[in-house]
Amino acid sequence: MPHFGPIRARAWLNVLLIATVMCGAANLPRAAHAAWPWSTKAADDGVGSAQWWKKNKSNATFEPGKGYKVEGVEGYFDGNGRPIAAPAPVESVLEANDESKETGLIPGLDPKVQYDKMKAAVGLGPNEEYAKSEYKEGDRLFREKNYKAAAEHFSTAVSRGPHSPIEQDAMFMLAESYFFDDRYIKARDAYDALVKEFANTKYLDTVIDREWKIAQYWEKRDEQNPHWPLTPNVYDKTRPWFDTIGHAIKAYESIRLNDPTGPRADDAIMATANVYFKRGRFEEADYNYGLLRSEYPRSELQFEAHLLGLQAKLRKYQGEDYDGTPLEEAKVLVKQLNSQFSGRLSKEEKDRLVTVEAQLNQEIASRDYRMAAYYDKKAEYGAAKFYYAEVIRKYPDTDIAKQARERTAAIAGEPDEPAKKLAFIVDRLPESRERTRVARIPELQNGGTRLAEVPDKNGTTDSNANPTIMK
């Protein structure tokens, strides 16, 4: 087979693969077909030509399963005198089409299997010796800082040396070539592919360090020159095509997932939380600060996670008409900061915490007071008295507690529930069918509910002997 360069070979590979799929004959039995060894410049009377067959057709003998045979001429010919290629042995055909070892949704039609077959067909199949030579050439170019050319050779080494000792090294050097060529998207993807293929790769520390630098670079670039996520980047190869900050967050996530117990895992979570916080996405920021506090309790960033987490909770609270859970959670963080990190708090921070705690108490008390006022307005004084009492109990020294006491005194003589409007008319209306049926049940009469009864000697029941009666 002629030698193809990497680019030309890949082009031929794509052409052959498309032709195979479009024909739908990748794994179908193929009938023997005629070879076309002659060229347009061949002599008109050469073997296999129309003139030659016209002269020898009458002397040809037909052999079933093989074709026509002309005495003195090697090979067999079809009805038009064209040479028939020698058929492959049956055993080799069956072995080549054996699908028992193939996997996929439809065995034998798996695109990856077909792609691998086509690679082998054009000379791009596994070849460890060729992979080693490509790796060696890539290493030479890398040392000369010709990173773009080196990447091409390392890529070939990866594709030609799967499951070989050189594969891991080639994948790492491919990612390194992209990194030093400032093609950071390709580098990030190549590093992730390496860790996915070799979870315990010997290059893990370097991979994490590279991904950290890529994420930091993208974050800083977006801060210096922010863009809408859908604004295309068509000239800067160091940045993604779209959504630079989104890719920075994804790189931080890759660090945590690729090395969850490593020294950069908590840094990556903190960086992610800070990205969200600075962009006003306090819900996501709060989640990541909480993740750091719960998953990495020994992290040196615990203090920052508590302090910034408190700020995130305060900012994501949307007012008294919305859920008050962030306020309760913020109170817990204030308590933890005062108890666990008192030595790290500056005087200004301690004063600020005192102010924040007072504001939280005031806001929560305001929510309770608002609930009491709601029932107060509806003349449901029993519920109103309950919530006023809660405000007085929890926050006795606040202005709202003073207002609650005054209002409690004002409604002290009011009934717990409002009187029914038009009650005299309602009482004259017939009862519903369900209420009528309930009234006919003996066990529910006289204000008692008997769960069990003890009959006396005469067959009657005695409610006084029944210990489970409820009145």
C-alpha cells in the first residue's frame, strides 16, 4: 500500500467512511465483483479487452462457482471477458465479519467499530512502532518550541498507539503542546481526556496545575474585558469561542472532579463561588460556599466560606413577602463565626457582626409581627395573639416587641374567632347530606366519640365502662 501523509490519509479515511455508510453495505455480504486492472491506454486486443474476449469466447469453458476459463490464460473471467478477482477463503471472510466481539447499540453497525476498520483499511490502524516514531518526532519539535507541529505528531502517536505503553505519555504531551501554544480550550479538553482515560495518571498534579492556570486566566480576561456569553470570539485563540467565564467555571469544576481530595479542590470551589458572587448570582454563590463548608471542613478557607456565605445569604433574601429561610441560616452563620473564628475577626468585623445580628433579629421579628397583623386584620384574634406572643418571647427588647405588647392588650377581650356573618340565616338552612348522615350515627351523639364499647349483660352499652371514649 502506498504511504500516506497524516493529513492526506485522514482525508482519504473520511471519504471512504462516508462512502461506506452511504452505501449501507458496511457489514452486508458482498457478491464477487469484477476487477478492473486495465487502463484506458491498454491495447485493444489485451487480455480482458473486448477484442480479446471476442476471439476467445468460443473456446472458453465455464466452471460453476469460478467463471469462464480460457486455456493458456491464468485466472477466470465473467460473461463479458473481464477478469474475476480470486475469492477470499470462506474462513477468513467469516472471521472478518464476526460480530460476536463487537459492542454497540447495533452490533456490526457501531460507528466507532466502522471508523476503526476504515482506519486500518487506509493504514491508520494501531501500530506501536509507528506511534513511537511519531512521539519521538513530536518530542523533538516540542523541545524546539515548535508546539503546533509537535501537537500533530503527538496526536498521531495517540491514535496509532492505543492501549500501548506510549499512549499516556503521548496524551499528556499533546495537552502540553496545546497549553504552551496558548490554545487553552484544546489543552483543557486534552487534559480532561487524559484523566478520563487514566484516572490515576502520573501526570495528575501537573494536569491540575495547568487547569488551574487556564481557569484563572479566563476569569481575569473576562473581568478585564467582559462579554455577553453569546458574543463570538473569532480572533483570540487563548479564549473559547463563546462564554469565557462559563468555561472558567467549567475548568474549576474539572479540577474538583479530577482530583477531589487534592490541594486545589477547595480552592476551585471557592473560586467558583466568588465568580458567582461578583456577578450577583447569590443563589449559586451561596450553594458553593455551603459546599465548601460541608465537604471540606479542614480547609483553610473555612473562615472565608462562612463570612462570604453570610453575605450571600443576606443578599439572596428578597424581602418579607418571600421565603425567610435565608435569614434563619444567616443567624446560624453569625453564631458560628462568633464561636469558631472569634480570633480571626478584626474589631471592625466583630462590630459588623453585631450590627448584622441585630438586623437579622429585627427582620425576622418584623416577619412574625406582619403575620400577627395579618390575622389581627381578619379578626382572627386567637392566631394574632399567638404570633404577637412569639415576637415578645423571641425579641423582648425590640421596638416591634413593644408594638406587639400594645396590640395584645388592645385585643385581649376579643374572641379568638370572628362571629359568623348572617348566622341566623345559616342556621335555618337545611344541613348537607353528609352532616345529616353523621348526625344519625349513635356513637357520635351526645358529644362523644366512642372508639370501642363494652356491652353490659343486657346487651346495651355503657359509656362509663369504655376507657377509650373521647369527649
